[in-house]
Amino acid sequence: MKEWCIKVDKNSAGKIIKKLRSVSLILEECIIDHDGQFVYIPVKKDTGNCIKHDFKLKNTPENIIRSNLGLRVNNTPKFIKLGDSIIFNKNQRVNKRIAEVYCNAYHAKNAYIFTGKIKGKMRIPSIKFLCGKNEDTIIVENGVKYALNPAKVMFSPGNINIRTEMGKIDFKDKTVIDMFCGIGYFSMPVLKYGNPKRLIACDINPDSIEYFKRNLKLNRIIYEPEIFLGDSRAKCPDVSADYIIMGNFESPKFLAQALIHSHRGTLLSMHFLERRGKIKRPEEIIKNARRLGYIISVKNIKIVKSVSHELVHVNSLFQVYNCL
Ligand SMILES: C[S@@+](CC[C@H](N)C(=O)[O-])C[C@H]1O[C@@H](n2cnc3c(N)ncnc32)[C@H](O)[C@@H]1O
């Protein structure tokens, strides 16, 4: 590929490359060339003393895509890599051939494209399959494996910090309820690292429950949690839990049910959406708990991620102090 180049003596090349790199002038997609005496440095523009030189491209995914599809740098479709799959953003101009080149360049098994919003109570993504074997996508995070089909169940890469934190809590002798367990977003790290006495997991989505069971095997978890398909308000057995995970933006609506399963000291990890700016929901939740006859306090509040221009995802940990 012919590009602008600065030709320098090999003895001064190191210093010049460092200087050019500090001002981001080097064309990093190309491999710096040399003959016995001179070094040829590819640059983004003619600085006045440049010549044209034929460079080889580095073997990066971007270059593989560019040379296969002839696309320009700022004209490539936007995508996320989710484990061993690629998911293109909505409205990108992608067909099967382009998707295959991306899979090849990024060593991905499957490619999908977002076609709309995440829908309904089960939070099912609107996704179309583009190419690959449509096998389970495998995501590995902090030593925990999650198998899923991105067209059937959601996975939020932005919740990584919360999943990591769940894996650091010691649940020895504790009873945990995961009211919206999904494929095991939070239960898998708890089971893998937290050693709970008992774990109860509920979800209304049969695909999620199927993947939850598959993920237990994938992570070689020998402990058998109690898994229920259905509404956690109806399915959760009559137990008093030490820790209740409420990984659903609608969690404040499930407060009464969570409190029924609580005792003095129980921790409730609630997820909800808030407008940017002042976080008001925890105060509301405390008042609602009081109306239900419980005194709860906030142990901590974290902003997990930005969801839109107006909304942020908040995770708040409450502790049950007393029943009135
Ligand atoms: C937002 S998703 C979980 C996302 C997840 N926390 C993450 O990190 O990507 C919420 C889950 O709650 C489940 N769900 C919704 N309403 C429910 C209910 N009443 N009882 C049990 N599960 C429910 C959905 O099927 C879905 O799997």
C-alpha cells in the first residue's frame, strides 16, 4: 500500500519514531520498513519532506477487514464483541459476507445484528442472526463462564463490576435468594466463589432457566441450587434469606416480596433506573418499606452504567434493620 513516508538514517530512526509517535503522526496500520541503511516510517500526511513508499499492512483485524472489504477506516460498521460472538449495532449496513469477514478477523463464532429494543418483562433483545453456527455464545469473566444465545436472553457487559463484586462476597452459612436469576449473571459468581449454604433462583424466562442449568455444568458447580421457573413472588419458597439479589430495573415493585423473606440484618441488592443528577429512589424505597412495617437503611449506592442521555443504572444495597 503506497503511503507517505519519512526516510531516515537507521542510526537516528529510534529517536525520530518516538518523536513522531508522541504527536500521533505515524500511520500505525502499516509496518515500518527498512533496507540496510535507511528506515521508512509511514506517516498520516506529507510533512513537506515525505516520499511515497510501498508498505505492508499489519495483520490486525481492522486491516484484514479493510483489505477484504475495501472499506475506509471511518466507514466500518459499529459492533460489540460479546464473548465469542459479534453483535453489530442497529442500522449498520451489514450483510452475511461482511459479517463473515468480521467473524474471521475477530475469531468470532457467530455474528448478529441488533434490530430494535430489548423487549418485555423477560428483557429479550431484538436481534437477528447473520452468520456462523448459531451455537451458544460463551463469555468468560473473572473465571466464570456464561453460555447464552444473545437472541434469546440479554447480557449486559456494562454490569461487569457488579458481577465481579458478587464473586468477592463471602456467603458462607448464608441463604441467598436471586429473584431474577436470568442465566446466572449474579448467582454464578456467588456459587463459584461465595460458598453459600443455600441459593434459591427464580426467573420467568424458560430459556434463561435452561441456560442457568447449563452454566452450572459449564462452571463445574457441584452444589445444587433450588431453581424455580416462574414469578419470584409466587415461586420463591418460604425461607428467610440473608442476602436477596434483585437484578431487575423493576426491583422496587418487588420490595414487599423481598421483605417477606427478610430478617434483621438481611441485605437487599436492588437495581433500578434513575434520572441523571440527584439519586432519589433509595429514599422512596425506605419510605415504602416503612409503610410495610420494616425499617431499612442504605448501606451503599453505586452508579453501574449510563443507560441513555437521561437515565443511569443504579445498584443500591439496603439492610433490614427491624420489623415494626
Ligand atoms: C434485566 S434481566 C437481568 C439482567 C442481568 N442482571 C444482567 O446483568 O444482564 C431481568 C430478568 O428478570 C426476569 N424477570 C422479570 N420479571 C420476573 C419475575 N416476576 N419473576 C422472576 N423473574 C423475572 C427476566 O426474565 C430477566 O431474566
